[in-house]
Amino acid sequence: MSSRHSRLAWVGALLLSLLRVLSAAEVNSPSAPPTLSTDAIVQRLMAANARRAEALRGYRGKRVYHLYYHGLFGTHDAEMQVEATYTAPDKKSFQVISESGSRLLVNRVLRKLLGSEQEAQEQQNRKELEISPENYEFALVGVQRTPQGDFYVLTVTPKGRSRYLYRGKIWVDARDFAVARMEGEPQKNPSIWVSHTEIEYRWEKIDGFWLPAHNESMTQVRMGGRAALTIDYTDYQIAGASRVATRGTGGTPTLPDPSSVTADPH
């Protein structure tokens, strides 16, 4: 056999081996999430949320709030570290561990955020914060496959004019049917000083529960300037979780109160 024929045979064998490897990889790769209608996804999300609310008895965790403002009143920043405790079904308490930076931002903004979040825990307000058909119209955009998992992406359009509602998108974990991410803007501006706010909110699975992990908001101030607020959630300790949590559910079925994640430097 000539050297040319030998090379062709070697290339052919190599291609055949590659095809076999690719075929095996395709067979063993994780299958795509099932094709579901918007209503089916929302129904499963609501059912999982109900189990989460029943399973989670409480938790404790740390938060770091960081606020940066640049505009008509100069450039300022502030930081506050907080220990937060949640007790089902509707009690939250906060202990401020440390504060630094602008006293104006600490007193007029960061401490105000904690008060807004406690107010949002009242029963009627929590009802308006829920991701539910009573509060939103949903529409399926598509399925997003990532190294972190598969997600159903849905738009959420508010019903009514409640100040607790958002307009944007949510990412629903295709396995646990938990909201893992939200991007949007408040239905109503939480302050007369605010012209526009964009918010991104992320949840993370901790010991079988989906809990807040990171929040980031960018606020345009009417009199000029921008405020950037981040909240990082760490060091969770789950307290009194029922055995329902071991099925991979967990968390609370609500979005944050817009006024509790919006930086208003006035």
C-alpha cells in the first residue's frame, strides 16, 4: 500500500473514532427539560412554592449592603453589615453589625431599607409580593441551558398598580421549579426622587432551599446622578427545616419589596 493510501486509511479510522465518541457523548448527555406550557410551568412553580413555604421554618444569615452615589450632591458611598433572622411564616429581625462611610447614606437609605423589608413581611404586603397568577401575567420566552442547570425563562407583566410589583423576566429552575433569577424594574417608582430603577435578583440553593444570594440595582435620580446598590447574602444557617426540604424545594415565593432594594440618596 502506498504512503498516500496509508494516510487516507489513518484519517478515516480517526474520523470513525471521533464519530463514535461524539455519538456516545450525545447519548450520555443530560436530556433537555420537558416541553411545558406557560400554565404548566406556573402551576408547578406555585406547587413547589407552597411546599417551600411549609418546609422552611427559619434561617439566619449575614448581609453586606454597599451603596455608591454620584451626582448633584457629590460622590459618596456607604456600607452596612447586618445579621438577619427569619422565622416562619412572617417574622424578620435585623441586627446591624457594622456601618461605615457616609452617615447620610447610612441613616437615610441603608437603615431605611431594613424598615421597608420588615414592612413588606406584613401579611397583605407579602400577598402582593408573591409570584402568582393573581399578581402577574406570564409568558414563556424559551429554555436556557447553562452549566449551572436548565431554566425556563418567562416574562412577568403586573396585574393592577400595586407598588410591590415588577415588570421583567424570571428564570425558573427546570428541576426544582424555583425562581433562580429575576431582572426587571418596579411597576411604580418607590420614590418621587427616582426616575428609573433596574434590578437584578439572584437566588442560590442552600441545603435544599433556594434563598437570596445577590441583589444589584441601578437607580437614576431625577435631579441628576446615579446610585448603585448591592446586597450580598452569606453564611446561611437553616433552622428547623421540615423533611419536605429534602425533596429539593425550599425558599419563599416572593420578590423583594422594590423600596427595600432601591437606593434613594435623599
